[in-house]
Amino acid sequence: MWPFSRFRRPPDPGFPGGLRLADHKRESTARPVRPVALPAELVLALSQHRGAPARPLVAVGQAVAKGQLLARAEGAISAPLHAPSSGTVVALEDRPLAHPSGLRGSCLVIATDGQERWGPLPEPWPDYRQRPAAQLRQRLHGAGIVGLGGAAFPTAVKLHPVPHRAPQLLIVNGAECEPYISCDDMLMRTRPGEIVEGTAILCHGLGVAQALIAVEDNKPEAAAALAAALAAGHWPGLEMELHIIPTRYPSGGERQLIQLLTGREVPGGGLPADIGVVCQNVATAAAARDAVLTGRPLISRYVTVTGEGVAEPQVREVLLGTPVNQLIQQCGGYRDTARQLLMGGPMMGFPLAHDRVPVVKSCNCLLVHAAAPAAQPASPCIRCGACHEVCPVGLLPQQLYWHAQARELERARDYQLFDCIECGCCASVCPSRIPLVQYYRFAKTELWQQQREQRQAALARDRHQARQARLAREQAEHAARLQRKKAALAAAPATPAPAVGVSSGEDRQAAIRAARQRARQRKAARAGTGPGTDD
């Protein structure tokens, strides 16, 4: 058991580096959360999560009901997709996606009918504690639940037990440390009981008896709401605690949060499961509660719309597939000063080429800057060491940059490149304005491509070796059959020749005469005459 005391405040900072940033959260938390009006068209990308895209099950022209399964999961790491509203499928085509590349991808397009007509949903499970954990994970998988903190990793996969690494603790992440983003804050204020219920459900799916809900100390309203929900509930056999952590970016990072709450570090190149911990987001917990207790799949989420370039910053409940431009329009539209649109926060978000992309499961924030960052050329590294001082993982960003720039990818790997969480702390303090995170992403992508090519080469080599072995085996089997046949012929007894005598010679002469007689008869028959006679 983990030695936790209720409402413990961990020491500051708890992890190396990090930054104290202006949070800019009050701008979007002053208004109550309201659902966005139903758009005339919903655009549902088939790839809304980590892993393989979902495979469509509906055809163009087909009527669909709200909550109906539209696309099934494809592969071990994937999640299904459901209809956010009733209507008709009008297209299955490539549309622009909310992605840093700006590329297009396969999308299902639904023309909504305004009726919000629900289809049949799975049976609610108020008795989920009496059901096996595997059955509970299957329910979450079928509901399309993924991590809603931004990673969008399928939740059922994350809850699946790992051999020889039994989980001991669930951490529910309500830190929401990145500036401007406040959707989790408002969710904790408005739905605290559902988050606590979802936490209990996730504990049952994991088979753990302890859970921590972590909230930064700049969210007093959310912390108070969760504390009241915990005090009002009764969870036999389960210990749940609320922990207030210091406001420090990136305290909401999975590894940093674990280190803050437990004092333990995830090993380099490892996973939280290696030390018996699983992390989930508060919004994921609420979605899990909806899937289990009501049968509702994941079809909407809270989204922060904020920034100096939007007229009315606020948090809205948004149906998946809602076009971004319509969402911003319902938040008062753009100000005249709007210059840049980001999906995500200022540290880890990415710019959108335009606003005609749909909201996806991983979209937690739309940030409209009043002025795009000035494009300033990078200067040579001055080796000041500021990047190392703020790195929350304790890496050497300067060394990683040098090796990535020189395409010395294996050397970059040796400096724990894949432990980088791409938080952007190093780039934000770099006096030379070097886009460090971009170099790290480039190096990771190149190494992943090399790994894919190596796996393909190894697969081709294994296939060739298997073919050579098969040909050699078939040749050996053929040679063995010939050898057995020769041995059988050599071992067979010799057949004696018939004795040659007078009687046998007379028999041969009689046979010859009979054959001659038959030949003359056939010849006469062809000539139309009678049979000849022997002289």
C-alpha cells in the first residue's frame, strides 16, 4: 500500500526544472459552461486517437441515430467512433484535419436532422462492481473512450494488465498546467461527482484499491468541488484522496506528476506501469462514468476557446465533428486583432492553417492569439545552459540539439532523446531563439522511420530464410524418397524366366499364324471381298 495521507500538499518543486508561467485562465472561466448549438454538418475524422484509424461501418445515404456506432476499431490500438447526433451520412471523403501537417484524411460527414434522436444504447451497469474487470474494459473500449488530456490513447488499452507489473495506484490528473487551457478546471467545478464515480470505475477496471486526484493550487473552486464530492461519497474497499500540487509547468506531465505525488521516478525509456502507476485525465474519468453507468459513448467534450483574438473566451461543451469556425463564431467570433489560431496551448499546441477543420477527441483548447510570434532567425547556441536548468526531465537539451542538427541520431538516442516530453520549456528560455523542440521531433521521426525500415528488412530476411529452409527441406525429402525406392527395388526377389521347350515354340508359331489370319481378314473386309485362306 502507498503511504498517503488525505489532502497532502507535496513539497515544491518535486521535479527538476519547470517554469512558472502566467496562467491566463480567468479569461475563460468567468462564463458558465454551455453546449454549442447543433451544427448543420458534423465532420468525423476516422483517426481521432493514437493507433490505427477506425474502419467505417456505414454507407453514404444511410440514416444514423445519435450514439450509433459509425466505425469500428481496427487493430490492437484503436477506438471506435459513434454518431454525435442523428442525421444522414452524406459523404465519406478526405477532408482537412486538425494536424500540424495540415494534411487531409478520411472523414465521415453527417448532415444533422435537428431531432437529436438517440439510437439503442448498451444496458447501464449500476452494478459494475459485480462485473469482471475485463468486461468493464470491453465496455470502455466499445464506447470509444480515449485519453482526453491531449494524448488520445485508447483508455481500455491503458487499463489492460501488463504481465509481471501489477498496478498499485491510479492517478487522476486534474493539474491542467498549460496556460490558457481551462476545460478540465470547469469540468471539475461542474461535474465533480461524475469524476469521482469515474475514478472508482477506473480503479475497478485496473484492480487497484488506491487513487489520487491531483489539482494545481491555482484552481481553488475545482479543488473545493472535488473535496465535497469525495466527502459525500462512499467507496467500500477503495481509498481516494485529493492532492493539491504547486502550480508549476509542466506539473501535469505524466512523469512529473508521478514524481510530485509519490517521489518515485519513471525509469528512462520506461512507462509508469513499470513502477505500478497508471495515470488518467479527469475528463477521461467522467467519460468512463458515462459509458458504464448510462451506456453513453464518447460523442462530446469540453473545449476551451480563449485568447486575445476571440471576443468571448469561455469553455463550451462541443459535439465531436463540430467545425472549428462555427465553434469560434458561437464564442463571439474573432476580434479584429486575431492573427494566429492554435489547437492546444501556447507551449505544446500547434498552429492551424485555417479554421475549417473539425473538433476531435484530443482537442482541449482553441487559442486565438492577437499577434503571431515574430519570425526571428535563430542565432548560434551560446552554451548558456538555461535549457538544462528548466528541463523537467533533467536532460541535456544542448547536446540533443547538436546531435539532432548533425543528424547523429544514435548519439541523440544515447542522450535519452525519447524521454523528452516536448514541453517547450527549453525553447521558451533559449536566448538564441533556437526551435529546440522541432529538432527533437525531427530526430525522433527519423529514428522511428529507421526502426520501421529495420523491422521490414528483418521481416524480409526472415521470409527469405524460411523459403530457403523450405526448399532445402523439400529437396532432402525428395532425395530420401528416391533412396527408399532404390532400396526397395534392390531388395525385391528376381522373377524366373519361363522355360523354353518344344511346346512353347509350337505355341508361338500358332500365335503367329492366328495373327496373320486376322490381318488378312481385316484387309479383305476393307477391299469388300470374303476372307482369304491360308495356303
